[in-house]
Amino acid sequence: MALRILWHGPHPDMPTGYAGQTALLLPRLKLLGHDVAVSATAGQPNHPGFWHGIPVYPCTTYADVGEDVVGPHYRHFRADLVITLLCTWLLSYPATWRDLRTVHLTPADCDPMSWADYQVIADTGGTPAAISRFGEKMMRAGTEGRAALDPLYLPHGIDTKVFTPAPDRDALRAGMGFDGKFMVGMNFMNNDRQRKNIEPALRGFAEFRKKHKNAYLAIHALNALPEGFHLQRLGRHIGSWDATSMSPQYELVTGMITPPVLADWYRAMDVVLDIGNEGFGLTGLEAQACGTPVIRGDWSTGPELVGPGFLIPASASEPYWNEKHQADWRRAHVAGVRQALEEAYEQAADRREASREFAVTYDIDDVVARYWKPVLEDLAADG
Amino acid sequence: MADLAVLVPSRGRPASVERLVRACALTCAADTVLHFGFDEDDPELEANIAAAAGWPRTVAPRMGLAAWTNRLARKYTAEGLPPPRALASVGDDMRPVTAGWDRMLLDKLPAGGGFCYPDDKRRDDIPEAVVISTPIVEALGWMALPQCAHWFIDNVWADLGRAAGCLVYCPDVTVEHLHPNVRPDVTRTDQTYHDAAGSFDADLAAYQSWRLRRMRADAAVVRGVREAAGAAV
């Protein structure tokens, strides 16, 4: 039996992690026989459209993340189920959701789970779905005023047919001017100054480079956004800017860097530094699928997604409190980052094949078959 | 046959039972029956029975609120007591205030059946006290969601009523909820409140699971009752 699924997330063509998952999942849910439509949280205001034959209902410019129209969209599409994919805590109108059959795909990146996420889940009556085992553990913990939840488990995935190792990596690197260099990659949305541990990562690289003059940093991010860093200023201050290359900004901001192009960037790196407090951590997994090992932290999803990469121990970090989420994130110590880079400098080349092998366990087709298919069949049978 | 059976599970609160009996004596206008449910191991059992002042009571092994509510409801839907037009869930920490509250709520029940609830001075989005048409309880096979022990059974009533288009809020009828959160001057937190708190986690999970997996089917049952009664749904 097929479900009619309304997907409350960003337009699939937006250059964000949530949109990328949307683009990967919706065609595959259709292939399972379900009818799907997007209720846009962003990326398509005030007019309907289609994406690859999938209806896209608009958000409006009058309310945040489409909450003013998701109920009418649900009824217009005659949906059986709405699945939300955004920072769950952004939802502000619980009454809207009480009339809908809702699953909240909820990234959990702090310990305990975000109080703000928890409140939305409890108030809307929606069912939480963890996208990582860390998230599942946090939801089930039931500590510090949060009830223990009973979430579904629907992990993110990546397209390992797009993100593949390079047939001739040496030629690729030569073409990029990376011959003889130890390339450290960072790929992030530059809209955060804390959670993603950007500053410790940059400072750790700067310390590392004092010893290794052939080390260079490639940053796939916009140079400056209001809620993030001015990366050039910060890089100059800590002395790493002369060894930093930025992805082309115009192409990045306009969404012209497609996944196949990004895959070449990953392939050319020796290691990718991805030490944020992540709800999942797609960029590191994409890098691994291209054969590039990652450095992660022993916090949030780091241990479950580091694979054969390099883990900064929790002892090389410290907790810090976030009032909004009433929970801890962890801030990496600069020395811990430097030490992980030292290990990567010596061993990363030997871990490329194993990194790929690890990443394919999160191939999107496999994730859909193993996790999404049985859950949706179960829900369809429940009527 | 009574118009309304008010089902009142209670534990350890003879004073609350007495307060409810008195309030009903002063305010009921319909043919309303109070039916109490007491735990057989309740240290206050004898006092409770005395406070019930002759109203029907059932004494049984200890149960939670939902299980007790269903146990009492079955008396009227399956175990031989004449089924009234509607069944009500009113807490022992509630006090009817509006004269004729029972008649007013019965009169506001939608044609074909539904859920009707008063202003309880605590929440207006869900029916913490509720009157439900008996055929709906019969068709569902339960009055309070059996997977929950205590919490969220009122959310379920709201969900079903909204989904089936038969939820009616009556702000002109007051049945005050004297919960210690809102009336600490009247009610103090006691062991019964404390015990109930222990099931919150499991009840939230059960409620979310019901919304995801069973709610649509149960709402269809409610709509079916209304259709069978000739209501436009």
C-alpha cells in the first residue's frame, strides 16, 4: 500500500545539507511506490512548481519555514503523512501540527537532546525520528526534564555513485596545483561561530603548519556571512591565510558547484577536517566516499561516522553550554586538532581505501532499502 | 437509564471525593450518575467509600487513570449497566461550578455523537474533563487510550474529536480543575500526583505512536458512528 507523503523541507535544489537529503530521498521514496510532494520550508516562496515531476508547494513570505501553509498543503495533497526535515526547534506553531500525522526527522547534536527540539516534539504530538545513533541515544535518554522518547531511526545517506574515488588522483591533484602539498579540506556553511568548531579547526591547522610548510587548507565555504566568521580576517589574524585557498565564491553562492564538481574537490584532499557538533555530518561522509579520510571529534556523531579516520579524543575538548538548547556542545582544544592533523599527515594516505569502504555503508540506496522502506511499509499498513 | 455517567477513579483523596459529590449535588440538572473507582489497596478506601455517599463504586486491584476509566466505562458499555446517553471523565480534583453543567454539556454534544468539554480554568485546547457520546466509546472499545497509563488521554480525545469534526468546547460551562499547579491554595501535591508522574515518559511515547499508527483508524471509527447516526460528516 502506498502512502501520500508531504515532505516539509527545503526545495531540493538549494545548496544545503537538508536540501541534498531531500533531493536524494524523494525520488527513491517515489520508486518505492509512494506519492510524494514537497512543502517548501525555503527556496520556493509564494508560487507552486515541480521538481523532477514532484509537486513543490510553496512557503510564503509571511511566516517562517512554511508553517502558515503546511496544513492546507497537507489537505490539498490529501497526504497520509508529513515528514519534517529542518531544525525541528524552528517550528513555532504546535497547533498546526496536531491536526497532521507527523514524523519529525530531528538532527540531535548536543547532550542531552535539545530542550527546544524536545518541546516541539512533545507539543506537536509528532513522532521523532533520529538521523543518527547518537541522536537516538539522546532521545531515549530522558534526562534533565526531557521525557524518554521512542524515536524511529532514519539515518541520512549519500550518493556513493557520485562521490567516488578518483580514477587518477595524481593527475587530478596536479591539475589543481596540489602536487607535493598536504591538503586539508573544510566544507561548511559559514553561519555559525560555535557549534561547528570552525575557530579551533583553523587555529589547529595554523599550529600544525608551523611544522609542516607543505600543508595547505582548502575551504569550501563562503568567506563571510553575518552569523559566521569573516574567514579572511580570521585567517590573517592566526597566520593561516597565506596557506588557504577558498572555493570560487560566485559559483558557490549561486549553487553552481554541483555534487560531481564537489566530489573532485574531496578527491584532491588528503584529509577533511569535520569536527563540529553535528546532527549527522554529511560532508565528512562524502569525503570518505571519495576516499579521503576525515578528522572528527569524540562527541555528537563523530565516533559513529569517523570510520577509519582520526578521532580527537573528548579529553582534548571541553563542554560549553547552549542556553537555547539547554545542553552541552563540545569545543575542541587547538592542541587536539593539531595532534589529529599530525596523525593524518603520517597515516591518511594509508586509510583511503578503508574510508571508501566505510562510506558505502551509508549509500543512500542502501539506507532507503534498510531503513526507510520497512518504516514506510509499516506506516502504510497502519493506515 | 441515566443521561450521563461521570466516571471518577480516585485514590487516597476522600476529601476530594466528598467535594465532588457535594458540588454535583448542588449543580447537576440532568439524570447524572457518579461512579467511583477505588483501588482495593488504597489506605483511604473506607473513607473514600463513605465520601462517595452511596454513589456506585467499583473496588478493584490498583490501576492507572486510563485503565480505571476504561474499567468503569465497560460497566456501561459491556457489563450490563444501562448505557447512558454519554459518559464523562471528571477528575477527583475537579469541581463543577456552573449550575446545570451536565445538562449544558449534554445539550452541546453534536448530533450523531461527539466530544464536549467545559472551561476547566487550566487549559482550553484539550478536554481535561470530557463528555463523550456512549456509542463512540462502544465503537472504539475504550474510553481512555489503553496504551497510556495517565497522561495524554485528553490529547487523544481532542485529536479524535477534531479529526472527526465533533469536538465542542463550551466556555460558558465551568468545571474547575483544582490541580496544584493552578490552585496550590486548594490542592497540595500528594502521592497520587507523584505516582502518576512516573508514567509520563512511556505515555508520551505511546501517545506519539498512537498518533502515527492508530489515530486515523480510530478517527474513522468515530466518523463511522456519526455516519451511522445520520450526522453529516
